[in-house]
Amino acid sequence: MAKAAAAPAAISDFEAQRLANIAERNALLKQLNLQSKAQAIVGNTQRRSYSQETTGHDDTSNKKRGSAKGGQQQPTAKRIKRERLDFSGPRRMSSRLAGIQAGSDKAEEADKALLAATAAKEEQERIQRLRRQEDIDFEGSLVLGTDVLLKGDKGKYERTFDFDNGDDGNVDGDVKALRQRMNKLALWDAFEPARLKVVPERIYAMQMHPTEPHTRTISAMHMHPSKPETLYTASYDSSIRATDLHKSLAVEIYGPADPSQDEPLSGVDMADTDVNVVYFTTLSGSLGIYDTRTPANTATTYQLSDKKIGGFSLNPMAPHYLATASLDRTMKLWDLRKIMTVVDNDSDDNNYSLPTLVGEHESRLSVSHAAFNAAGQVATSSYDDTIKIHSFGVTTTTINQAKKIPPRPPRPHEAGPMTTWPAGRTIDEDMMKPEVVIRHNNQTGRWVTILRPQWQRHPTDGIQKFAIGNMNRFVDVYAADGSQLAQLGDDEGRITAVPAVAVWHERKEWVAGGNASGKVCLWM
């Protein structure tokens, strides 16, 4: 015992701190009323004698009173250490489960073996802790994760890598430049990360699709319902590409035979019943029809206008009808089933072909877009600050009917929908007049994309509705009868640019709006 008492004067500061920690823990254990373990020792004289020799206890019957005094008198580190070993839960539990009677010779042998094993384990842990204090050099190590030993455990939002710490002076110049670029990456501020939800459940895999299939502006996009994995894009670089989102491969399916020919495309569309034929329009006023199974030089083109065609669409119910919107201030309806031969005496080529012009409607200023919905109605937007809806015989509830105003008499062409019209039928200007005219600010100017109405392609509720950007930083939603359904925006003022390009999800009531700075707003 004298040797043990002299040891604290020679131990290191680290060992003294360790013993003090042990003493503090065991003092706390004594305060937690370990009476059941103490009473097991009181009942056996031999066990009590052994305990007095090793721990210095001389009055176990007054254990409770001694504990109270212990709060005033600090026990020695070694005594507390031995008490912790004698009264450890696992030892007592193991003896009871093993059927060893307390106080027997077998119990004493087990206690001594446990003390020896515990002492050896603590000594090993002490040595390991001392070794961890030495310098550790991982230079040249290829083991993944060795830096964790140096950095230790980190909490939430605590970085485990710092750019300055990662530069040890021996880093290759290319690696250093790459680090600088990577550390400039910033969180996309278009959405709050916790608010951007793209799928309803867990994400198992992600992949970036190609971002630059064209060399110039992409003017229009289309996805065919039979090939939802393929995105068709038309561009000012005169080409149409089909991008396979599964394979991340963009293939040119159409382009002028002469690579030097500049023929910017303004729109692209396809009939739902034919996945092989694409229809496109150009800024020079022509319409192209191309079967992707044939060479590009076999595309058929028709000069529909002397000026730019800003937008067009096919009738989903009758894809042989198409509507075009032009800079010449007209919306025209064409029938592709009957191709007419036109004689032009002012041209060297006197004869040229055109689809049948069913009818046209002229606006005060240029017409930006003409969009068919799933029922066969056409919505147009114009720089005369109007949105017009042409029904062409489709039965819908109009604004006049909603206001209890008697509707106008039916027109001759309203005897049936467009799907029942014979090939080559034409209608006059009066029959082309719109059923609904909506006042709407379409003055986009130079820096805002032209406002175009976009219908929901397959509304599950059966209500035809379209979305169009609003110059006051909203997206307006209208029904086919002209009644406004919503004005989507943000009351907190987080939309700082006009969401000019608005589009519906095909079936869900989700609306997205894109602005001139390349950012997207999503309402869902």
C-alpha cells in the first residue's frame, strides 16, 4: 500500500487527469444508490474481509452513513478505482447468470481474474492514448478516409475540407485551378433547397442530360406521347435534334442539305398518331414536313407567308389542320389534305404548291402564337394586347352565356367540329372571328420573351385551360371560355423578373414560368 501511495507523485499530468476522471465518475456512481450491490457484500464475512483489504472499507454495515460522509471527504483515486471494479454491473450480472454463489472461493477467483483483465485493458487503452499524441504523417497514403483521423468527428454544417488547408504547396497547377473553380460553385438560388421537390419519394439515381445540343437559340421543344424519353428541339441553327434522355444522346434528325444554308426554325410539332413525321416553321415564313425515316433532302416545304411565322400548332383531334401566327398580323388555318397549285405571274417560277387555306383572321398588330388545345380550339396572342380564342364549332361555355346574355346564332361552320369537315373546305372572315377576346398586356419589349398561350395538353378534369405570362411578374390562367381562373405569383416579392414563358404539366395542375435571366418559377 505504501508503494501505491507514493505513485501519484511520480505519475504524469495525463495519468493524473485520467485518475481524476475515474474518481469523478465513481463518485457519481456512489451517489446513484448502488445499494443492491453493497448488500450482496454485507452478507458474507469473507467477501467483506477481501473488500476491506483492497478498498480500505472498515464499516460496510454503515454503508449509507459512510456514503454521506464521503460527500465531504474526497476518496483516494485508487480506492475508488477498486470499488468501481468490485461493483461493476457486468461482473455481478455474469456471476448470477453463471450460478456462482457470492463469497465462495470460485467467486473470489473470478473477481481476481476480472480485476486483472480490467487492469490490462485499461493499461492498453492508456498506451493507445499516449501513442495517439505522437505526430501522424499520412503523406503518400492511398487509403481512402485516412484524413478522418486528423479531422475527427464533425457536427452538422461543420466542414471537413477547407480550400486553404488543402493547398500544401505541392499541388499540381491543374489541380489547384480545378479546386478554385469547384470552390466557386454556389447553391442555385432559384429555389430554396428544402422546397425543391422533383419526385414524390426517395431518389435512387440522378443524371444530368446534355445541355447544349444546338449551337444557337432553341426556339421550340416538343415531346411525343409515344416516346416520352425523347425531346425534340428546333433551333435557329436550322436543325432539329432528338435528344434521348435515357442515353444522353442528341441526334440531328433534320438539317438543310447545304450546311452553309441559314434557315432559322421557329417551331416544331408532331401529330400524336405519327411518331415519324415532324412539322416545323421558319423565320422566313415557310412550313416544313419531314419523315425522319428518309434523307433530309426529301423534306417538303411550303412558303405560307412572306414574313416570319412566330408560332404554329397542329390540331390534336385532326392533325391535318394546322394554325399559324405570323408577323403579317394574321392567324391562318390550313388543311394539309388538299395541296393546291398556285400560279404566280410575278415570279420566275410561276407554279408552286400550298396547302388549302381554310381561312384567316387579321389583327391590328403582329400575331405571336397560335395554339390548338385538345378539343380543337385555337388561342392566339397578339401585340395589339389581346388574347383571342377561336372555337371552330367546338361547344364550350362562353363568357356571354356565363353572364346570362343570349348567345349569338350558330354560324354555318359550327354545324360540327373540325374533325367532320371535308377536305378543302374554306370559311370566310366572319366565320374566322374569335368567340372570346381578352384584353392582355403583351408589350414585352426587347428584353422579355414574347408571351405565348400554352394549353394543358391532357387535362384530367376535362376543362380546357391555358397559361400565359403577365408583364407584372405573374402567370395568368384562363379557361377556354375566357374566364380567368388564377393569377399565379408570389406575395413576398421573390419573383424579380417576368415569367414570360409559361407551360403546364400535361396532366397535373403544375405550372412553370421561365424568365429572361434563365430562372424558373414553379407553382404546384
